[in-house]
Amino acid sequence: MTATASPPPTTSRGDAPLLSVRELRVTFTRRGEKPFKAVDGVSFDVRPGQTVGLVGESGCGKSVTSLAIMGLLPKRGNTVEGEASFEGVNLLTLDEKAKRERRGRDIAMIFQDPLSSLNPVVPVGLQVTEVLERHRGMSRKAARPVARDLLKKVGIPDPDRRLKDYPHQMSGGMRQRALIAMAVACAPRLLIADEPTTALDVTIQAQILALLKEPVQDTGTALVMITHDLGVVAGLCDEVNVLYAGRIVERGERHELFADPRHPYTNGLLASIPRLDAPRGERLTPIPGSVAYNLPWDNACAFAPRCSQPVDACVHTTPALDETGRRSLRCHNPVR
């Protein structure tokens, strides 16, 4: 049987959700192959000034979820179902023109690889000014000093010179800062960051995360943080959604979830992270196998083949999402 997800629990924030995702499903189809459900019934809310994390290994459906919300999936070879309501408007039903108007102005996204996200043959300054011209109606002459100020705000040194630089002339950290400058140029209400600290050293990671916190704290921007790095989640997110094989398996407030992980997958992710307070020589306990080694959700728990404590029901029955209280859990045999 297939469980039906109920609405996520209300958080302590009194504001109505800015983004409300309900039963989002993304299915990829290729000729001669069985359809593949990359996202299978995902539901979550994001409120103004709130940071919500989507966490899991690569291949769990995190990035596909964000691309579906943004309307950036390829037009052929996939089916998107469900609802992604932004300020009461279902983004999934908008036409392409309406989506383009929303993107950059109301909703912005920071991608994982800035080198492939920035146009390699256009100076960075021109790419920032184009955002201002399109969505704020500014002339190029008026937009240039604003672009310079944006680069300065995100910590790029000598912004006047960097406006003329091409992406390949910048370091990885600077390129990521330039993407953030473009994303916040129009003060969007919702910001989606897809693995924004991947391939950056820890010092630059901390600086990038500090930059992402600023619009959340200063203007009440809602932030969706997509990452496989639980260290990033620990320092940034208010609420955490743990995804596995396209479904949310656990959801909770950050401190509660880290202190008391209930799902074996969440527990495994936390147990595989090195700890500074661990005894010298203590071995890590990684999750065996890979995310591709799973069972279909239709009649089992997808995580069962990798689970540390499976029971008979795990391979015969789909676990429902139990949303008792402030926590949500999809498991037949919780950790504790």
C-alpha cells in the first residue's frame, strides 16, 4: 500500500507559509525503460524568515525537488505532479512567461556549480546588471553602480575591477559570491540554495553560509537549503527534512532531530560524521551500500536493504509518515 502524506506540522512561527509544497512527484521516463520516480510525494512548508533544509545523499531527490519548484526541469521526458504554492499561486501550473517573471524577482536559486551556472563569455558585472535591468526596470547605466555595491556586499574585493572579469578569472569562492549577488539583487522573497558550499574549503564555506543568513535575518527572506552536509544544516537550518529515495523519512526541528534521530537513515548520517569530542581512534560507522541499493516504496521501505535494524514489515509494507506532535517519521522500527 502507498501512504498518503498529510500536511506538515505547523511550526512555532505564526506566519502563513510562503511556499507550501504538497505531494510533489517527479517521474522520469525513457523509451524502453521503466518510469523512475525521483520525487515521490514530498510535502513541506517554508515560512518568511525560516530556513528549511532538504538533506540526504546524492540521488535522494533533493535537487530534482528544487528544479521542479523552479520550473527548470527539461520539458520532455518527465512528469511533474502535485502542488508548489507560492503566496497562494501554484508554480507548477504557470506558463513559461509567468515562471520567468517570478524567477529572479520573487524566487531565486543558487546552483551547486557556479562555473557552469555563469555565462563563460559574458563579464560577471554584465550578468548582474542584466538581472537588475530585467526585474527592476533599471537602465544599464543605473544598474552598474548597484551591481558594484552588490559585489562589495558579498565580499568580493575590488568590485570595480571584478565587474569586468569573466567567470574563469575568479576563484571558486568568488564565483559563488557572484551567484549570490545575482540571486539577492532583487530581494527575492524565497531563496533556494542547492549545495552552495560544495567543493569550497571550510573557511570559504563559513563565509558563504554567513552571506546566506543575511537576507533571512535582515529582510525575512525564506531559505530552502539543499545539502548532503549535516554540518551545514547544524549551523543554518530551523527545520530539517531528511529525504531518501524521493520521500521524506524524517522531519523535525534542528536541535531535536540532531539530539534524538529516530530514523535509522538519519541516525546513520549523523554517525558517519567525524566528531571533535569523540575518543581518539574511534571508528566511524558509515551506512553500507549506496542510495541505488533500495526497494520500491510501493510495497516496502526503500531503506530496508541498508538498514541496521530491519524487521519483517520493512520488506513487505510501505511505512506511513507518522506526524504525531512536532516530529514526522516514516519507519516501522525507529531507533529509539
